Amino acid sequence: MATPKVIVQLYPVLPAEDRADRERKRPLGRNSELYHRVLHESLDLVKSIDEMGVWGISTIEHHLHSEGYELGPNPGVLNAWWAGQVKRAYLGALGYVMATRDPIRVAEETAILDHMTKGRFFVGLTRGYQARWTNILGQSIDAVATLSDGSADDARNREIFEERTLMLMQCWMQESVAARQPHYEIPYPYETGVRGYPAWKSAETAGAPGEVGPDGSIRRVSVVPSPYTRPSCTSMRDALPDCRMSWVNARTSCAGFMWAETNKNSATSCCVTTTKCMQTFTPRSFPNCRTSRMPTPPCRA
């Protein structure tokens, strides 16, 4: 049996003696001095975990916990901070809530982190189950939280999540991208392209081929930097067999791409780590990927 790859998930929780004490000090999450102390003390914990030889260390994306629980609004910033402190462990987020995220921004941020860690970086993607903040941060596209209950809100959340996850993969792996999705377009507006960009001539002659159309409009974009890890199609096997992932295997040609799936009784967190990609399903989607046949865990479609 292979040695398990243990990931320690951590994030600042502001301490109180008990619930009554937390209520007396409300809103504890806004206590700047206490957060500062806990945040910097947590770095000692990260270093100790690394010295123990644990495979990975991760954090969360949760917002607006004024009670002082789950203070993890920016996993990328914490990962960047940790990157200068750890020597062996992989770092990552479990995970980026893609139903509320811009895929280009996530691609850029995670690519930089991949370079900062010299490839010791993994990316987890989640759908968002906490309505308190998911509904607010997702309001521009009417994305709402889900408990994977089969409701209309659940279906919309999944549609946006799948759309943006696939776009994230394209941004990582393709020299330039264009997309016309129900909730996102590259360029915008897609029909005309971006007109009036004053440096279009520079982009035409020194940018990625096809970025600029014959009329000088921006027709595609090249998301930079590209990740340090090549290929950047990544996977991790999860011990939980009921996460839905068959759609992304088929559409991105990645084996074992996982994310967090939530239902009324449990929440499972899955993640993505660096390994090879495969072209079994759609070989033309990512021509730069090497062919690799990896076993896919049994998952409910």
C-alpha cells in the first residue's frame, strides 16, 4: 500500500473561553490585535507541520465570520506567506470557491504561487455552501450557495462552477483563450471583441498569435504567467468515493480532478495536485499535454 499523502488543513480561529465569552466579546472576528497574534502564531504551527514531514498544508476560503470562526478570506495570500517559510511540504487551498470567482484571476494567482513554491503547490476548487457570504460575493452573476440538494439554486451553482473550472484549466494550459459561456465571455463583448485598445499593435506583433483580429480588436487573451508545473493538468485521488467528477474528466481530459461536494449530512473537500494529464477523452482540447493513463476513482456521475 502506498504511503498516504496527508494534508493538514488549518486557518485562524480566534480563541474565547467558551461561547458565552465569545458572545460577550462580539464581534470577535473584528478584534485586530487578537487576529494579528493568532495569525503570526499559526506560522509557527505551519513550520512545525513542515518539519514533521507532512505532505501538504492547506487553508480555506471562507468570508464574513464575525464570530471569530473560520477566518480564511484569502487562501492565496496565506499560501504566499507560507511559501517563504516551509522547506518540504506542498501548499494549497481547499479551496477556491469557483462559483463566486473570476477564472482568469484564479489562474493568474495560482500560477504565481506555483512559481513561488517551485511546483510544491496544489489547487482545490469548491462550489460554496455557506449562503451567508456565497450569495453576496456571487451576486454579480446570481450565484448562490448550494447543499447539493438538486434544487434550482443547486443546478445554477453547478453550471457556473463547471463553466469557470473548465475556463481555469484552459487559462492554465492554452497559449491563448477565447470563450463564449452563459456567464462569462472572453473577449467582452464576444461579438465585436475589445475595440479601442491603444496598444493593439504591440499585442499583435509581440503577443500570442490570434489575440488581435484583422480590425485591431482583441479577440483572444493570453493569461500570464503560465504555471511553473508543466503540464499543469493535475489530480489527486480522494478517499471519498461519492464526489462528482466524471464531467471534468471527459471535458478537460484530466484524470481525477476533484472538488468539494456538499450534501445535507456531510461536506467533503477534495483537491488537485501536480501530476500528469491524459488525452483519453478529448485529445484536441489540450495539445500540449502528455498522454498518460491514470486510474480514475469510482465516482457517482
